Amino acid sequence: MAIESGELVQTIGEYEGISRETQLDVDSVSNTLVNHILSSPSGPKIAILIPAFNEELTIGSVVLQARRYAHHVLVINDGSADKTSEVARMAGAEVIDHHINGGKASALSAGFNELKKRNYDIIVMMDGDGQHLVQDIGALIAPIIDDESDLVIGSRFMKKDNSIPLYRQIGQRILNRATNVGSSKRITDTQSGFRALNKKALQNMNFQSSGYAVEQDMILHCSEQGLRISETPISVRYDVPNGHKQGSLSMGMGLLNNVVATIGYKRPLLLFGVPGALLCAIGLVIGILTILDIYFIGSWLMQSLMAGFMVMVGSTLAVSGLSLNSLSMLMRTNMSK
């Protein structure tokens, strides 16, 4: 832990010794380090941001636990029809109420804009349904404290003992691969909502997104801005009263559609140009083989049709990729002026 403090060094040394003698568990060490940070005048100021929609059954316990790990807890009540707002306030959180449900991206954006006005060093994002464990906050913020990362993502897939349902694993891996195409950093859990940001990353939270696509859009945006992104293992609970408010299949298809559209805007050559060039090459090869077939065998119709189709489609995709890439560069240039 890169905090220049004799007290913290002593604390770490004491716990290392205790760990060797009594096998003190990792959660206890993490809790003690976080408590030290909160009580230290020179330690970073931590705020926890929780978007919530109809979470009256869990938001109270989430806020109470989160307050042990942060100087401030901010809940964005995103148009809940239940007592989410009242319960969160009773638990000690500051609550900003949205009268209309605008989705997770809208709630987080409101939270980011509010916290930009405050002087917090680290912002921790977590969900209000109780899936995320506050005990993991210590590990989540450690890379930021050590000045190794600007954005830290808690990964469910880096911890082998997580009982993640098979359908979630399959869907998540598809989304990971699609998102990683447009990012310079390979992420194992692109949809994790348990994250930590430093001041620099917070000031860059000005991208456009909607709904649950905010997590993958944040990765693509931060990667494009040159921010340092890392991951740390976390645990999750799936036995919570309220799971996702949207069906897994429809949400997954929506997220996949969003990431493809985003990559098409930011990297059109990759999405259209590469497949187009590949189809053109295959079409030309088939065309050459067709000529050889005509000359030596006399059969040519099917090969000619396939060659013509691939060359036409490939050329269209390649030209579209080049055109969209030029348009994207022009738009970015105009936006930067």
C-alpha cells in the first residue's frame, strides 16, 4: 500500500505477523486497512455512489454497511415506486430523487455530476440490490491508492469460488469479447457495476450512454481517453430479493447491440473494413478458381455467383468502413474544437 505513513506501515507489519501465526482471514485485514484510511487525516476521502430502483428491501442494509467504508454515501433514487428513498435516508445516506425512472446510466450520470462538485479522492460505484460485498472495497480501491489505476473494475470471473450461473457466464463472455474489440484493455468482467474511480476518471465521466450499457460504454470511453484500467477479484451474491429488473436474454441482446453500434461509430474500419476486405479476398480467390474450372472442367455457374456476391458485399463493407471512419474522424475533430 503506497501511503507514506509510519502508522500504516506498522499496521501492515503487525498484520503480516499475525497472519503467519494465526492465519487471519483476508477480509479482516481489508477491513482494518480501510478503517485506518478513513480515520487517517491524510488518507483519501471516499464516497460511495449507489443507483437504486425499487430496492426498499435491501438498500437500508447496503447503505449501513457502505457507511463503514466511506466518508459519504450518495444514493440516486431513480424513480422508485416503493420506499427506497425513505429507507436510504433513514440508513444515513444522502438521497437524490428522480421522479421518473431514467435507467442506470442516467442515475450514475446524475451522481457523477454531483460528486464532481465535492472534494472526494475516490468514488466507489456499487449496486443497491445487495449483490456486491462491501468487504471487497479495500481490494477495489488499493490500485487507486497505489496510483496504479484510474478505474478499477471488480471482476466476478477472477475469483474461482464464485458460483456464477452457466447462462450468465456464456452471455458475459460474449459481451466481454465484443467490448474488448473496441478497447485497448482486455477486461474479464465488462458488465460489473462494482467499480472505483479516482478524481481524473471522475472528471472524464462525460460520455453518453443509456440503461445497463453504461458499464461497457464506460470501459470504451476510458480506454479511448487513455485512462489506466485494471481489475481486482470480487465476490457476488445472487440470492438477493431483486435481481435484474430486465430479463437476462433481452438485456444481453440489448447490450450486444449497443456495443456493436458503439464499435461501429468509434472503429468503423474494424467492424466493416476488415470483414469487407476479407470477403473481397475470398471472392477474388473463388473467382480465380472459377476461371480455372472453366478452362479445365467447364463448370462455372455456382462459383461465379459466389465470387460475384462476395466481391460485391466485401467492396460495399470496405467502402462503408472507409467512409464511416472519415466521418468519425471529422466529427471528433469538430467536437475537440
